[in-house]
Amino acid sequence: MADNVTDYNERVPTVVVDDVHITYKVNGARTGKGSATSALSRIVSRRQTPGVREVHAVKGVSFAAYKGEAIGLIGSNGSGKSTLLKAIAGLLPATKGRVHTQGQPSLLGVNAALMSDLTGERNVVLGGLAMGMTRAQIRERYQGIVDFSGINEKGDFITLPMRTYSSGMGARLRFSIAAAKSHDVLLIDEALSTGDARFQRRSKERIKELRKEAGTVFLVSHSNKSITETCDRAIWLEAGTLRMDGPAHEVVAEYEKFTGKK
């Protein structure tokens, strides 16, 4: 167990996921003609839209997370990892069960919404304000955010619209903005899969600092190495169910046996 995690009896729970089920509907292809008339008919008759299917993405998952932990979420594509993160962040309601959080969760994903037509500089300000930072705090930390992201190493990209950035540059800037302050619960979805080895090392070091400064870090990654290097605990989801929860290296080892690859 990591040094900064306190004794079991003294640990402070930050997230409790209690028998959580998450179900949502996915729209299929439209069929038939007269879409407006058909839609009105379905509304009047309360029939379900053709092609709509229900997905049971998370099935009865329960666990508790504690202050100072870094927890990796692993599993095959479609196993419910990102869906569960959204539920913890309060962005997706549980169909059944409850999610309890201590403090404010912050979700950082590679698709986190920043304004593509605005410059990176302006997005740093807006992102900081959205996280509750004051303008004075943003000014104080601005250069550190830009330097950490590394997007200006090959030009003055911070003054250009974000739509001109590569996906990796955008993801690095998002992580840098989120990492500029402490969080009660920080949820990271695939952010460490972007950037070069140097940026990934900086990101992992920053996650360790965030654990000491604040609460809990959740990391979704398809890189098993990132999970074992960054997290002391891992939760394995498969087909929406909790398959294993324990020390990161043990859970990853079992997952690799299951998938047959490292």
C-alpha cells in the first residue's frame, strides 16, 4: 500500500458505489418513410421508436474508495469503465443503486469539452474558471499550465484556436488545466495515453502529488503499464460487472491472463 494512504481504521471514504446499475438507450438506424408523421404517431401511441435498444452498461457494481488512493479501472472495450466514471462524476444517473461522494468529483477525459474556436490561452482561463479557480489563481498558474502541457515547444500554439491542435495536444492541455489545482476526486479517462514518454512521466508524477494534496484519483487506461505504475489499486470491470478489486499488479496480472495479452 502506498505510503500516503493511512491505516485502514483511519481511512476516509471519498466515493461509495452501492449496487449501481446503469441502463441507457441507444438509437438505431431510422427505417420507413414519413418520419414526421410516424414520430407523431409514436408519441400519441407511446410506442418505442423502432431501432432503439436498451444497454445495461453497469450491473450491480459496489466498492468504496478512500482518500489518498489512486485506482485504475481496467476492462475490455464496452465493459462500463467510462460509464461508471460519468456516474461517479454525477453526469449520468444510476438506474438503480446509489453513488455517494465526499467533495466535488472532477471528470477529465480526452473528449472533455473546451471551445474549439477559442485559443488555447482563452481555454486555459475558461477551464480554470469552470474548476472554481479565481482569475488571480489562473494568472498565477497560467505559465505553469502551458509549460506542463508542452504545446508551445514547437511554436506559439497557445495563441491559436484549439481546432488547429492535434488530438494529443488538446488532451495534454486538458490534463494540464485539470492538474493545476487539487481535487477531492479526480477522474481521468485515457488522458495518459496521449503525449510522448516525457509528458506521460510528468503526468504520473503529478497524479502522485494530487493524491497527497487532496483526495482520490481514478484512472481509466488501456495501458496496463500506466495502471501498475500510477495506481496502487485496480478495479476490473467486464461486461458491466465487477470482476476483481485489489492490488493493481495482482488485478492486472489476472486481466492479462483473461485477455491473453499484456
